[in-house]
Amino acid sequence: MSILVTGGAGYIGSHTVRALKKKNFNPIVLDNLVYGHEKIVTERLNVPFIEGDISDQNLISNLLKGNNLLTKESKIEGIIHFAAYAYVGESIKNPIKYYKNNVEKSLNLLESIVQFNKNSAQFIPIVFSSTCATYGYPQKVPISEDNIQNPINPYGWSKFFVERFLKDFGESYGLKSVIFRYFNAAGADPSSDIGEDHNPETHLIPLIFDVISGKKEILEVFGDDYPTLDGTCIRDYIHVNDLADAHIKGLNFLFNQKNKLKGFSPEIFNLGNGKGFSVKEVIEKVSLVTGKKINYKIAKRREGDPPVLISSSDKAFDILGWEPRYKEIELIIEHAWKWYCRNNSIN
Ligand SMILES: NC(=O)c1ccc[n+]([C@@H]2O[C@H](COP(=O)([O-])OP(=O)(O)OC[C@H]3O[C@@H](n4cnc5c(N)ncnc54)[C@H](O)[C@@H]3O)[C@@H](O)[C@H]2O)c1
């Protein structure tokens, strides 16, 4: 069964491609390589790769029809949509860039799918990567899916709008979707041949590694006067392979809805570990795992950082039977560090 993975040359996408292969799906990666890594797809994952943009409706419609000479793969039966820009700070400085890429281009992609489903009376469902950033400042923690969504930056809004499209298209066109709201993706495949490689990097764990390796002089901790035990922000870190597993479960859930032809509401799931760690705690854990001292300084708060974001993933457990396999933060850091060392030729 072929699955189109948009953004599959990126961090979470590449791990999901591997998980799909392990479950005997045939993933096909579509990525415009603005941030992705072609070699990861063609050399480490060994799956068909198409360099292209999600907004290219000719390309998408040909792919869906199975007219894809590049891959000689059979027609596509499901889509996982990771492709997006995901830098919160950049989205505040340049919202148009985010609304164009994440919203307008996703709309083009969804239109292609709806059109194809209509003309072929077929059922191609979609799994969409959303984010806990759509909650803004949550009303209650741990955060469950019924928390009010009130994003506090254009990145969060861009994901919110696509969630809305999926709701409307489910009702009007019967488009079937699962929406995953991830908390902080972290870690790497234990094989350490794929992992996180963002440029620029904004995620805490790899940023700490950058200080250890000397790429960065010092780590800036944004605020130590939050209402938390040590004053720094608390986040929920979820292993990237656990996220990948959830996508397989999400796809299978959708395939089981095949006979429901009427209106469909997206099924929404938070994906997190259900445990929070403060920035200072993460620094300590990284120090423990790597045996290195980390040079950091307190900087002023960043705009729009909620003090505590911790997921309740009970719904994913109850409905999908999903549970994180790599719960310990030490293990998440260990996998991330092994990959970082290999990727940066550190012995
Ligand atoms: N990393 C996290 O902690 C996190 C948390 C919540 C949500 N998410 C969401 O998960 C998804 C994947 O995140 P990631 O960390 O793997 O990001 P990533 O940047 O590593 O991967 C995204 C990929 O999408 C590609 N892409 C972007 N726009 C495209 C377009 N118009 N057409 C084709 N390809 C395009 C990029 O080249 C990149 O390879 C994103 O949608 C992100 O918003 C990530």
C-alpha cells in the first residue's frame, strides 16, 4: 500500500517513513528540500523521492492517479502531511511566509485530494501534523484535546486554519482525516542513522549539544521567573519514533472508516509523554547523559512562551491504543546525542 509523505525529508517525516516501511507500507516522499535532506531519503531510507511542492496540483493529481513514472509505485492510498515551516519566531517576524506555505499551499494540496476522491469515487484519507501551539496559553494542564484553541503566534494559527479546513472538508466532501497535535518532538532513531538536523536549530536539546560541541558559545535560557519550581519553562518531550508509531495507528484508524461515506469529523489527538521537564532540568539531564558541563546564561523571556505545556494523551491511548515506548527523558537524550555525534563526526 503506497503512502504519500509530504515533508518526508524532514525530521519527524523521515522517522515516520522508516516506521511505515517496517509495517510494510510503501512510503513515497514529496519534499521541496527547503529544509529537508534528500540523502536521508535516498541513501538511508531507500524510498522513492520526489522533489516538489505540495502546492503543485498537477504533480499531486498525477501522483494520486498513479501516473508516476519516477517511482513506478502503485497508486497512493493514504497521505501523511508533515510539510510546513515550523519556526515560531520567524512566523512572528514574517507571517505572510507562514500563511502562504502552511495555509495556502496546504489548501492546494487538500483541494487536489478532494478533487481526486470525487472524480474517482475513491477514499484517500490524510493524517495532518498539527501542534500544541494551537492551544496558546492552555486553560488547564495536562492539556486534553478539548482545551480551547487560541494560538499566540502565526505558526500556531497557520496549523489552526488547516485543522479548520479538514473539519469543513470532512463535513462537505467526506474527506477523512486524523489531526495530531504534537508536543516537543525529540530524540532520534536508536540506529543513529537518521535524526534531527534543522538549520537553523531552535529546539532545546540539539541547542544544548551545539554548546557542548562548541558550535555555540553559550546557551540562552529564556526567562527564569516563570511560575514553575525553578522559574524556567516546562515542556513535554516526546520521542520522534513514538510520534512515528502514532502515524501508523492514525492511518489504520482511517482505513477502518472506509465504509463511512457521510460527513466525517477529523479525529484529533494530542501526542506527548504526559510528563514535563523544565529547561534547567533538561540541561541537567543532558549533562548527566553526556558527562559534559553546559555553559548557559539567563536571558529575558521570549514573547508568547506559555510557562507549562504538558500533554494528556489519554485519547490516543483509548482510541488508537498508542503509548510511548521511549518514555524516559534520559533515553530520548541518549538517542539524540548518539545521532548528533555521528552527524557531526564527534567521537
Ligand atoms: N518538531 C516538533 O517538535 C514539532 C512539534 C509540533 C508540530 N510539528 C510539525 O510537524 C511537522 C514536521 O516537523 P519537523 O520538525 O519534522 O520539520 P522539518 O522542517 O524537519 O520538516 C518539514 C519538511 O517539510 C518540507 N517542506 C516545507 N514546506 C514544503 C512545501 N511547501 N512543499 C514540500 N515540502 C515542504 C521541508 O523541506 C522539510 O523537509 C511540521 O508540520 C511541524 O509544524 C513539529
